[in-house]
Amino acid sequence: MHKEERVSTTAFPDHDYMQRFEPLGPIPVPPDNPMTEAKIQLGKTLFYDSRLSGDNQLSCLSCHSPELGFSDNLTTFVGFNKGIGRRNSQTIINAGYYQENFWDGRAKSLEEQALGPIQSPAEMNQNIDELVRELKAVPWYVDQFQKVFGEEVTASNIAKAIAAFERTIVVNNSDFDRYIAGDDNALTPQAKKGMELFINKAGCYSCHHGPNLTDNNYYNVGTKSEDLGRYNVTHNEADRGKFRTPGLRGLNFTGPYLHNGSEVTLEDVVHLYNVGGNAHPNKDPRIKPLGLTEDEELALVAFLSSMSGTPPKVSQPTIP
């Protein structure tokens, strides 16, 4: 379809808003951790294995279930010994596209991220050396690590295998993706109106742009929270209460939303931004009342929902 034809059939004949957006593209793969089917399968088995927790009760799956958008649909995570965490479990959908991982960006790679929850006392509370010993006692793991990496079980290779599996959890099949690829009928008129608002009046595009719909930066958006966020990583006063801009694909499956799970629905999120967030001394100056009408809020929700797509199906492996 020619550009002129696509513009003429949208609700906005004066602008082709879809040109603002980029396709997701192939997932970045680090040179030192190439993807192979055997490595992905090993990583999936580790992802499901409760040996990765200190009491053998939790696995990565506990907070990142395929049936729950690779998250847990809880306000904040439930960790070791049923302790309640302080942050919302981020989905692993498209996690391989981030430049840094976790809400505060403390992990510089998906491999580094993979080992974080395992060793966190609040999350899985497993000693990494003990985990290596446990896996070395399982013949299947010994054989698979040798097959995949040409060496024995190591913490580094555990991380690489899990990261390889996580890089297969990609959503790029949404109505939004079809629309920016040229299918003008992929979005409803309401969602197209939401796209216009997203770019212009609501200002979402200023932070949610690029292939993964995030600028990979950190902001204080005015949530009711004492969590210091990015400050805990940088110790820079300017970073108090700042959290990473999340990507937007798969949204319908991954609520509650924001770093503390304080907003239950997409409608709640949009309304929070519309009223200018909550008071915070370090709130970003762009977070201010937007003046959206109720119909405009709903249009913005329709556009955000169009990004959801379908998370990949994952079959449960046999745990050795």
C-alpha cells in the first residue's frame, strides 16, 4: 500500500503517525552467548527448576508464568519463605531488547539479570556455589552443560542458558505491529485516535519510542512509594525515585503496573498520568495534568491494548 493511500484511510489525513514508530527487529544476541536450540532448552529447564531457590520451593517460573504474561499478576512479588517483595515482577516479554535490566537498571545484561533473583535473599535465596554443586550432582545437567558449552556446570553458563531462553520470549505480532507494517485495518478508529494522543497531547511518545517502545531511561513519574529506585544504583540525588521506562508490548497480560504495582489496570495507569501523578519532590516536570477527556483516556487505553499481541506458548520441560 502506498503511503498516500494509507494516510487517506486513517482518521488523521494530515499526518501519518505510524511513521513515528519502528518495527521491533531481531533480538540482539551477544557475541559470547550465541543462540542454539540445545542452549535454549537447557535454559528453559533451568527456568522451571526449583533447585534454583534455597529451599527448592521457587523457580523463575514462580514470578514469570507463561499463563500470566511471563509475570505473576501480583502487586509485588512473593519471594523466599513467602516474603512479600517491594517491587512488581516485570515481565520477561522482550526483556532481551533492554540495554539494562531490572526496574533500577542494576544489571547491565540479561545474563547478569538471570543470576540476580537466584542470589537475592528476598527472592530465591540460593547460594550460587551451592546451586552449581546441586546441578553437578544431576547427570542430565552434567551432560547438557558439556554438550552446550563444552565444559562443566558454572554460574556463568547457568546465566547464559537462562538468558538464551529468555531471548525467545518475544511479542512482535500485535495489532500495533501489523499497523506500522502497513495494514491500515489492524487498528480500530479508537486506537488510531489513541495513537495521535500518545504522540501529541498525552506526550507518552517522549519516553516510549524506539523499537521496544522505551527510551531505556529512568524517570520519577509521581508514584506513592518510598523506594529510591535508580538512586540505589547510582547514588546520585537526581535519581531518587526514578525507574526505567518499560516497553509496552504485551501490556494486557502484565498488570498490575508500575514499579510497585500500584495501578491495577491500564485505565488506572492512563488516569494517573492524566492527573499528573502524585506529589514527589523529584517528579519529572513532564508529569503534569494532561487535560484528557474520558473518551480520550479510553482511546489511549485502546492504543496501548493494541500493542499486546500474543505471548509465545511454552511447553513445560521435564525436570531431571
